[in-house]
Amino acid sequence: MTEDAAATVEALTLDQKLLLLSGRDTWTTHPIDEQGMRSVRMSDGPNGLRAQVDGGDALGFQPSEPATCFPPAVAVGSSWDPALAAKVGEALGREAQSFGIDIVLGPGVNIKRSPLCGRNFEYYSEDPLLAGALGAGYVRGMQGTGTGSSVKHFAANNQETDRMRVSAEVDERTLREIYFPAFERVVKETQPATVMCAYNRINGTYASENSWLLTDVLRGEWGFEGVVVSDWGAVHRPAIAVAAGLDLEMPGTRGRSVRELEAALSAGELGADIVDRSVQRVIGLGRWGGREERAADFDAHHALARQVAGESVVLLKNDGVLPLSPESRIAVIGEFARSPRFQGGGSSHVNATRTDPFLDAVPEIARAVEFAPGFALDGSGSEALFEDAVRLAATSEVSVVFAGLAEADESEGYDRTTIELPAEQVQLIRAVAAAAPRTVVVLSHGGVVGLEGWHDDVDAILDGFLLGQAGGAALADVLFGIVNPSGRLAETIPFRIEDTPAFGNFPGEQGHVVYGERTLVGYRWYATRGIPVRYPFGHGLSYTTFRTSGFSIEVTGGDTAVVRVSVENTGDCDGAHVVQVYVDASGLGVVQRSTRELRAFTKVRVPAKASVEVELELDRRAFAYWDVQIGDWVVTPGDYRVIVGDNAVEVAAEGTIALRGDEVIRELTLGSTAQEWFDHAIVGPILLDTLQSDLLRAMAQPDALRLLGTLPMQKIVNLLGESVSATDVEALMTASRKGHSE
């Protein structure tokens, strides 16, 4: 605590201190006029501001001011471009200033554990490296403007079902390797103004009351210096939450929390020093925002939204029909072309400054375009709508079907039960494909949708996800080749929901959800289990072609390496390619490892017929796993397969490197198995000489050890009885502890 901050805290009365630890209302903190402390104002994000002038609500029911609706994280994730995420963050920071908002609640960097999560549209990816890099870019861009960011929801918040109380039953290694790294990266690289704790419990303890999570890991290990703020309504016991490391409860509770904190202080259940610690952090929020309000450039932000959307679209399939010719006779089918679905539902819903439906944008490019809605968004479509669309398709050269999920199909607050498109849309796609010479499908949705039952009937599929308010114009840009698609899938598209990693464990039951797939989330699961998918993580096509050559990998010391490749654009138009580096450590160590783990990536823009040299560093963590026995990251000695992939399945180049790794000497106890004693680097070679026992020698034979090796050493010692000395056994355990400490 600085001297100034300490003096401010010292000058506050107890009532003033406790007021600062919970909100004044839905969006603001308490001002302390006597000390010159202003109120800090927050607003929902993360893809646009939900600025409410008077009062407001946390759920998105009450109106908000017009603001730019940028593409949600589900789209930005597919850009694989942290610099683009930074541009979104910067624009949101500028827009926040125009509304007098100091802190924006975003980004969301939770992992997409299941495609059924109703809030997946707010999250970037199923991969922690990709999510963390994009989240860090977003925060860096936003906080560079002086507007604070709130990275959320910490942690293991991966479903909406029973989200206020469900306990995520997840082991520490899985937390460390899958669900923590995105938060860790954002915190270490950007020091966000706040970290928002999640609603759910983690292994029985609410995130808001979890001192290991909020204090030991977040602050002690990662060095977080900002404010831990609750998700809106996530605090159950204010005193326990503050003691655990929570600083600010939102929204305000009309004095209830102040009274509970005061009672806990009086009873000695909460220390005054802990209160002062949190007060000092909340005071620090005053450095964010607070600038003179400036008018936002909504026109420039709309143009940026269009650019981001165009770079986030993923071309899944193309049998030569795309890009479309402006001279073609085109049938546009599907209500989404006229009434676009461009954002998610719930607290992140933005009152967009404008929208660009595809039907409004396409006349500027193409000449002969006709439209038929084909279906109604509420599922009440008639047979006449269907038949009119099919007749129009039959008269076209190319039919473009806009399909997807309506806002009611997915939202904050509830999870989906299927990944399939509505049946009437599937029927329409198949009928149009049968009638039209060529068929293109454009998808709009927040969570993954299945492509089965119609995929093979169509010539091209363009996945638009949710593209923000300029999404319709951006889709026109891509369909007609004004923008060359460069998006790559940030999550796998499976054949069936039954193939997905969390199937059978999602969303849990009776207040608990078991993370039984452990570290095998997303593409890790499919690759390691050998399960085929419709489109793998990292997949995406272009209107040009790329060739990867000149692969090399060099160990640079300290269990680090550098990968070098050349990317050549062999086609006739400029384009962008994502270089993806995966590590396969599946044959190493004492724990299960995936055959694919994304460890580095970069998006490079390559002119036609040109090439770009790429160099990517792999740090020590790229090869490490979290060892729960020693509580640290460990690199196993041995050979690692390093893969440059066009996606998580297709290998463009690969090589193997040998790493020295860590010599892990584990402490032995009487609870350790006999096999662990015999295998121990220090104790194993001297075990039989120290414990002079014919029976133990017999047990050391391979067949006997195979049978008895899993027995705890205590059982063996009991079996050996007085033939071995307790002093010698203790001396061996001491020797193992010395090796462990070294």
C-alpha cells in the first residue's frame, strides 16, 4: 500500500470503508465526497456497451443507450488475431468514455467445455492458449484508452444450468492446464482493472468464498494487483467472501452487506486489516476512466465492426461456387438474410446503433438478386413460405440459404439440449439443394451447430457465427470475394453430440457437475481418442492456397524451442494464413497427455505468389504438465513431437526434439507403493541392500512386483515384520525427502 493510499484508508470511518465493499446500485460504487472519492461506473460488455442512464438492471431487460455491437467473442475467436481483438477493446474503451463508463465487464475467457453451453457466444474458444491470447489483446486495447476491463468469470464457469450454485467437480491439474491459463495470461500480461469471480462453486466452495482461488492462485502466484469483483449477485456470505479475497460485491444490497460485515468485525470473525486491504484496492479503481466525456465515432466503429466480422468468418466447405459472381442470378433464401441474428441474449445484449442486413448490402454488389424468407424465426413458417423458396431456387444459378439459431434458441441463463438446426430449416436446405444448380449455406449461431443430414447436399458452407451489427455487409464482402475468408474454427464441429468430451457429464445433476473428461477438452479429446469430427479445431478455407515449407525446430536451452517455417501463397489473390503449432507429449511421463496441444500460433498475411518467414517460440510451459504431487509445472525428459498443422488433424510439417526435462525425485512415505519405492532414483538402488530381507528380494522379482507393486509400503513393512529395521525404513524416507528438496 502506498503512503497516499494508506493515508486515505486511515482517514475513512468504518462505515465509509464498509460502504466501499459493495455497490451503491446496479452499476456504480459509493462515492466518499469527504475524501474526494468519486463513484466508479461499470457497464456490461463484452462486445458492446449496455449503458443504462437511470438505474438499470443486470439482466438486460431494461433499455440501454445505442452503442456499437461488435462481433461477439464466438466470432472474434475464429479470427485467431489478438491484434484484431485489441482493436475491438480499444474501440469499446473509447465508446465507454463517451458514456462516462469507467470499467467494461469483459472479456469472457471461459473455456467452451460443451457446445451446449448457452453462453458460448460470449467466449472465445475451447483452447486456453487461443482464449488467453485474444483476451489479453482485448484488455490491452481497452486499458490503453484508460478504460478498465473486467476479465470474467473466474473460474470453471462453463454452463448456464444451475449456474448460481452448481459445483464444478474438477481436479487441480485440469484447472491448471485448461480452465486457468487464459485468466493467468490476461492477468500476467495486462493487469486488468478487475477480475470477476464466477457464480458457481468449485469442488464445493463458491468462487466468491474460495481463498485458494482468489488469494493463493490469483494474487499469490499470478501477482494480480487489481480488484476482485463479484458477478452480479454471486456473493452469499459477505464476510467470508471478503476474507477469501473478494473486494467488491455487486450490485449494491441496500445496506445488508454492510451490516453483515460490521457484525463479523465485531465478532472477531473478520480482521480489520483484511477490510483495509480490500478498501485500498477499491480506492484504486478511481484511476480508471474518469475522463471528460467525448463523443464516440460511431461511423468509424461500425466500419471496424464490419472489418472484424469479415476477418472472423470461416469458410467450411467450397466446391468451387465461391466467391460468387456479381453477374450470377442469385436466390437469397432464409429470414436471417432480412432479419439478421447478430448477437447473443442476456446481459450482453446491445442496443445497436444500426444494423446491416445482407439484403440491404447485396444490391450494392450484385444485380440479379431475389429473396424468399422460406421460414419464420419463431418456427411458425407456413408451407407456402417453403414452396415459394424452393420455386425461387429452381430459377436461380446459385441459391444462398441463410440458416441458424434464433435468439430464443440460445442465451445466457439456460443451456441448449441439441446442436441440430431447427428441423424446418434442415428440410428447406435439402429441398433448395435439390432444386438449385448450386447451393451455398450461410450459418448464424452462437454455439456450434451440427451439419449432418444436409452437409453433403450443398456446394459451400460459410460459418458466420454471430457477427455484430455490420455482419450482413461483412457476409456480402466474403461471399463475393471482396474479402478473402481467413477465419479458422476456434472450436470443433463434431458429427454428433454423443461424440463430445463432456457428453454424459454435462450439465450434471443435483447441484454437481463432474469434469470427467479432465484435460481432454475439445480437440484434445477427439485427437487422443481417435474420434472423427466433421470439421476440426483450426479448420478454415480460403479463396487462395498456401504451402508450408522449410520447417525447422531448434532447442534453445532450458527446455525451450523455436519453430521456423515458410508460408507461401501459391494462389492468385492475397490472403491470410494461421500457422498453428501443436505439441504431442502423449507417450511421456506419469500422467495422461493429449496427442495435440496448441502451443503457439500466428496469423500472417501473404500477398499472392509471395512467401513469409515465420518464427514461433515455444516456452517451457509448452512442454510441461501440472504435477499435483509436487505442486508445480514439470517437463518430462524425453522426445517431443512438434507439429505445424493446417488444423488440429492435418499435419503440414513436423519434427521431434529431445528435452532434458526435470529430474523429479518424489518424497517417499509408508503410503507410497512398493513399486514407487523400487523405482525411486535415490532409494530404489539401495533398497535391498538397506533392508536385508530374503522375502523383499523375492518380491523384487518382476512377476512378484507386478502382483504386489501396488501395495502401500506400510503393508510390505507389516508383512516383513521384525526382519527389517524401522530405523532403516525411516532413513530411506529421509533420503527421499533430501532428494525431493534438492
